[in-house]
Amino acid sequence: MTTTLMPEAPTKAPAPSTSRPLREASTFVGLVAAMILGAAFALPHANIVQLLTMVSPLVAVVLITFTRTPHGQRRKLWGSLGLGRLGLRSWPAALVVSAAIVVLPYLAADLLGSIAFKPLGTSVTAWLNGATSLAMAIAFVTVLALTEEIGWRGYLLPRVQMLVSKRRAALVVGFIHGMFHVPLMVFTTTYNNVGNRWVVVPTVVVTVTQRVSSTPG
């Protein structure tokens, strides 16, 4: 008499725990919210409030590094933020989209007569000064944008991707990023302070959500 051995059913890999990424994402969002609300209420009429809020995601990651991350894991944490990957393939699209976002609204405003561009003149000095000012502005904004992306895309996005699909994670992070502009527009007088708040606030939130969720993550 022979005995036939039944093959063992394949064991399913245990589902990854969602408690840690949820806790880390919540901590990050809470820290950034506290800093943005604090700056908006403390400095409602100061131009520097926008600068302070732009660097708040980076500050949040630094605080998490030194208060919630074991010493031996800190280098690994910063290595996971994407700073070591140039992502050269996405540079052309990023440059074109960024230029369009900046240039097209100004062109539309000029065509509608809302603004008027001041001619630079014909002298070489005027063109050099204009080019220098533009280069410095681009460099400054790029550094500030990097401080935001370290937090939103480098730290928060991967953790939300552990909770939902990548597409939904991009939408969630984009929406949260957009919502963090609301205190500046509602409680300060120096950020997008022109126009009806009922129109400006939703427009900014939708625009930021779309921009963040449509770029590679």
C-alpha cells in the first residue's frame, strides 16, 4: 500500500504592518501643521512667513531624525529621501512644466491688461542685470523647493504609499500639500492676498494637488 503525500498549501506572506508608516506620516504632518499655523498666527503681516513655511517640511524631517529615529538608523533615513538620485530622465519634463506654470499666468495677465512688463532696455548692462536677477531668483526658489520636496516627496510620500496605491498616495500627498497653503491665505496678509478667498483658496488647493500628483514620485 502506497501513501500519497498531498502537497502543502503555499503559505501567504504576512501582510506588512501599516502602523509604523501611519505613525510616521501622522507625526510629520502634525509637525508641519504646527509650524505653519504657528507662523501664520504669530507673523500674519510679515513677508518672511512664506519662507518659514516653505522650509517647515525640512525642519520636520530634521526633528524626526533627532527625536524619533535611533542613532544607528539616521543615515539610512536620509539615504531614503532620494537626495542621492539625480533623476535626469525627468529633468526635461520638470523644466518645461515648471516654466509653463510660472510663465503662462504672467503672459495671460499681460494679455488681459492686469499687469504690464517693464522693458529691460537695449543696453548690455540692463540685460546682464536682468539675467543675473533671474538666475539668482531661480536658484533661490530651487533651494526652497528642495526643502519642501525633501519632506513631502522624500519622507511623506513613501510612507503613504505603504498605506494605499501609488496613485492614491500621490493624490493624498498633493492634497495635504495644497491644504497647508490654506492658513497662509486665510490668516496672513502677505500670501496670495488678492482676490476672493472663496475662489483663491480652492483654486490653489486644486492646483497644488494636481501639480504634485502628476509629477513622478
